[in-house]
Amino acid sequence: MPPVISKLQFLSFRERIPMYRAMDLNGEIIDEVNIPAFPKEKVQEIYKNMLTVNIMDQILYETQRQGRISFYMTSFGEEATIGTALALDKGDIVYSQYREVIVFLERGFSVEQMMHQCFSNVADFGKGRQMPIHYGSKDLGLMTISSPLTTQVPQAAGTAYALKREGKGKCVLCFFGEGAASEGDFHAGLNFAAERGCPVIFYCRNNGYAISTPSTSQYKGDGIASRGEGYGIKTVRVDGNDVWAVYMATKMAREYAVENNQPVLIEAMTYRVSNHSTSDDSTSYRSNKEVEDWTKRDNPVARLRRYMESNDMWSNELEADAIKLIRKRVLDALTAADKMKKPKIDEMYSDVYDHLPKNLEEQREETRKLISKYPDYYKINEFES
């Protein structure tokens, strides 16, 4: 029971939730106690992964505009998310949304496999059934990204409950945006995780916009972090553009989640520099100046580079060499993926039912007839026989 009072009044429980930062905008460490002791080579690898995602995003965005792939979403401005992957164990499970490409890269999902998926070719793990950037890998513990908003939140809670029952000391990391936190699945997932005691880290990327809706029009309260306490969940707000703050927060959250079999909510404050997707034009709801100011003032890639330069880990020469090598790898992977055949048509109907039901048999036959009738349109020679 709560404490009893005899004065009727509205209550305001606290001021705004503070935001943890380990490294300032100039790359200077301000939390000397908790800064991770990664070796120079690892820090360089982290930075190169950031550059890789940047370059790949630029090239694939242009590829979509050329009509070679159907859709794409970039991660510009949110590259510090890589800090989460650094804090995980190999056996942990990740449920992503669609701006966690860098987490996939850090976990071992290759640039080449990303290209196969975006081109829906025969080497794609998803057999060409998903939209581009809907990556997934069972071996790497990366659950396949789904298009419907927020479905991953209750799924992550359920998976975490299963991991708890296994008792192997593993957890789940679940990503979503602040817009997804307006969906019912967000509340159902957090409530289930809190009540059942599930080792899951809910990581909210509060990047300021849910497609065209600014966060100021999405909610009245103090962001998403304030909701954690309402569900009895340990909560922390961090600077989402500070890779070390993201790493330390995720590391602390993982330790707590696994040791106590309890969920944790992290709200990472960041900014979506790019359009929401190739189907969006953000100039219709925000000014170019706003984007440019954010990019100049607080870019997570530039911030890490300043940290590296001040600690004799990086130089202009290393930057130029890295960009050259990364760009070549991305373009080579793209060219190879574009030339590969598409999966068999029958793959559209397999892997769900042991025996194909009659309605799907009919659809499959109709598909075959369409391909035979319009061979030039469907380019049958591009499909596996």
C-alpha cells in the first residue's frame, strides 16, 4: 500500500529526467571513471564501421533513386547506436527496428549480405520475400526486421521470458523509435516484461521525428524515459550521439537485466538527419537549416573522430585510406549482388505450411501463368530455374 496523506492535491514527482553524457561535443571525456578501456585497434574498428554505414547509406540511397532497388532507409545521425552492440554477449538476442544497420555490422552481418538482401537475390537469407533493409540472421541472434510498427516490443519481452526460463544468463535488446512508443504494443510489451520479470533492454531512439510528426506533437510528458518508472522499470536517459555513453548505459543495463531478471528502459536522445525513407521528403515538415545545424553541432561520427585525433588514434591520411577501401568494398558488393539471380518463384509459397493449402496452390499456378504470359516483364532468365 502507498503512504496515506490527508491533503488532497495534484502531484508532480520530479523535474525533467537528466541525460547522461560521457564525452562532450568536442570529443573530450567528461566521465573519467566510466570511460571504456578499448584498445586503439578496436576504437578504429568502431569508427570504420560508422564510416561503412555512412558510405553504404549514401550509395544505396542513390541506387534506389536509380530504380535498382525498391526502397531504402538511412541511419545518418544515429551511428552511435553501435555502442549497444559493444556491450552485448554473443548469445544475446537483438530485435531491431530499421536504423540499426550498424548493430548488424558490429555483430558480424556483412556488407555483402546486406547487399544480397536489398537486391532480393538468391543469396538473401530471406529468399527475396522482404523489403530492402529487413535484415536478419539466426546464427548472429539478429531477429529479422519487420515492417509493421512496434511488433518487436512484445516479441522481445516474450523472448526474454524464454531466456529467463532457460537460465543461461542471456538477455534481449529491443530497439524502437519514440514514435513506436505511441503504439499499444509498446505498453503491452513493457507491462508484460515488468510483471513477468524479463531480462530485456528496451532501447528507444528518440530522434525527434516519427516520419513527419515531431516529438513535440507526439506526447506531452517528459519523453519516453518517464514512462519506464510508471511500469516499475529501471530507466536511464543518455546522449544518443555519444558512443561511449551508449555503450556504458547498455553495459550497465545488461548487467542489471541479467543479474535481476528485470527489464531496463534506455532513452537515447539523438536526431534523424536524413529523410525518414526514400518515400519521404523531410523538407516538407522541417527546414534545411535545422538539419544543417544539427549536423554541424552534434554529429556522432565527427565526435568520435575528435576523440580519436586528440588521443593519437586517427589522422587525415588514415581517414582517406579508410574511405577509399570501404567505398570499394561497398561498390564491389553492390555490383555482385545486382548480377545475381532472383530466388525461385516457388520460394514465395514455401516455408510456412508442411502441405501447401489449396488457395496458395492456386496463387502459385496463377503466378506461373503470369510469368509465362509476360516473360519480358518478369525477365524469367533472372530467376533460378
